[in-house]
Amino acid sequence: MNTGTRVRVVILINELLRGGAQRIVLDLVKHIDPVRFEVSVLCLKDPAGIAENEPNLLSEVEALGITVHSLEGGRKFTLAEGLALYRYLRTLRPDILHTFLPYAGTLGRVVGRLAGVRAIVSTQCNLPVAYTKRVYWLDRVTLPLAHVWLAAAEGIEYSYAGSSVPFSLNAWNTSRRHFTVVAGVDLPSFDLRVKNTDREAIRASLDIPERSVLVLMIARLVSWKGHTDLVKSLTYLPEHVYLALVGWGPMEQELRDIAEESGLTARVRFLGARNDIPELLAATDVYAQTHRIMDDGSTWKGPNTSQMEACAARIPSVSTSVPLIETLIEDTITGLLAHPNDPEDIARAIRQQFEDPVSARAMEEKARARVENRYQVSSMGKIHTELYAMLAKYHA
């Protein structure tokens, strides 16, 4: 193990594009104890391969004093990349290797074991429905190589292990080696940005007419996210209701076509990747998080970070009813639920939120309290500090 005064941790990830896993990494390095841990980030992908206009978190991570390295790879699972990672780990000799995302996880677990890294942690940030069968199989078959793996949401641990347990020393002492460590919201900085937002200026920049209702959804534009149902729900809503979609992905052109064919183009805004989420939420009237049930029955489970942020911002919330969503959105208590794959019912829930402001306000306050009690980034930082310290001692 590292003989210095601090435990040396290397976080391995594909790249630092602005995505859910990358945001967890940013929150983690922001809240980990720098006195006890020397943390660096290693990216597999060559930063030069990321377009200048693609929002990323590199500057924000480096601004925290965290060193970021790259293997300057490009293609996945190449021998050259594996050798480069092996040499890096053998040279640096970290005490702990912490991987994020299936590609970095698969490569990191295999090469980390070969390089003699004594403690390997993997954080699973998505459900199997998010990956191709090949990627999921490689991720699943190599996951036991991690000394402990974490799930960023209860539904993720359920999908991989059939149960969900928060990390604790008591659970560790029962020989359990997978836990849920939920992602969350950095409330102090988030609240400040929301408070300082010029709501009308943001809405004007999005070309949202006065006295209109703005519905927002933040998610990658992929089929199982349910964007098609949300766009179609506008046909059941008054013409003064507008929709803004934050995210990018392979579904964008199809969604634009659906909007055009339905006569909704003027009411839908495609915003791409953004770095001003708190400000956008401050300008929003209703937040919607939809998910589809796919033909094979697969679907998302539980809430995601974007909906946690919407609840933190006290935005009336709507979600499709999927397993474990009630940990954040309880129907008529902290938000409203709608049937998956049902644009008309999604419209019903959205309409209810803006037509009954008294009820919406009561729900948004309870949702905010739930975020404060359950989904704070500071708690995630404390858990990782405890876990890293234990791993350093356990594998010394």
C-alpha cells in the first residue's frame, strides 16, 4: 500500500463529458477529505477527441486541484489501451482504483487485478436497459473482480443483485460486498444558483411567451427514457404549454420528426447538453421525468439525479410510475405519477400540477424535504470517505 500520509485513489472513467456518472465523480472529488486522500482522475478517452462545443467537466474537476490524466485512447478494449493502463497503474501504484461506467469498469477491473491494485471499487451508474447486450455482459461478468461495487440508485443494485442495502460498516461485517450509495444534490451551491437566477431572462432566452407553462425534462435522448410519450403529451395540453428537452442522443431527429408531424415544433425546445441546470429549473413550471416500458418488459427503476434536483428547486414534479420511483415521487404526496407509455395520462398529470397550484405547492415542499433528508451529496462524500478508509485498512 502507499506509504505516504494519504491514501492514493485513482478514479477511472471513460471521459468527463457532462453526464450522470461524470457529475457523480465531480461531486465525489469535491466532498472527499483531501487531508486523508490523494485523489486523481484518469480518463480513457483522448480529450482531443471531444469536440470543443461539447460541455464537459474537465475544468471544474481541475479547479478543485484534482489532477486529470488521459490514456489518449479512442477505440474500446484494445490491447494498446490495456497495456497503457497497466503501465500507469504499476507506475503510480494507487491504494484504491475506483471505476465508473461499463467500459472503464470492465477494463479497470481486469487490468487492475493484473497490475496488483489491492482494492478495486466499481460504481454502477445505470440499469442494464441502458446498454447493449455485449456491453452489459462484459460488465456483468467482470463485476466480481471488484472488491466492492456500489450502485448510484436503489434500482440499480436491485437489477444487478436482487436487493438494495445502504452502505454501513454493519452490512460490510456481514460479508456483503455491494451497496447502494445514492447520488444526490449539492444543496448549498445548487440553492444559491437557483436563488440568483433571473427567471424571466432565462425564459426569454428560450423564447417562451409570457404567461406560458414551461415543462422541462433532463435526460439523454434514448428510446427507453420516454421522450416520445412526453412530446406526444403536448397534443393533449393547451397551446400555452411548452416543452424543453435537455440532453443529447440518437433519438433527437426522431423526436424532431414527431414534433413536426404533430404540429408541435413551435412548442418544443431541444436544448442539447447544458451546464446551467439550476438556472433552467428556476425558470420551469413543471418538471417531467418519463420512462418507457420496453417490449421485453425492461424499464428504469427509481428516481434519477435530475428529478432530485427538480424537487430540490421546488418545481412541481411528474414521473411515470416505474419500480422504486416512490423513494422520491410518491403519488399526490411529493409529486404526481402517470402511466408509462401513455401520453394522455402524462398530460393529465402535467395539467393537474399547473392547474392546482395549492396542491402542487404542498407536494413540492414535501419533495424538497425528502431531498434534504435522503439525497444530499454531502452524505455521499462521507460514505466514500468511510469506505475508502476501511478499504485501505482492510487490504493493507
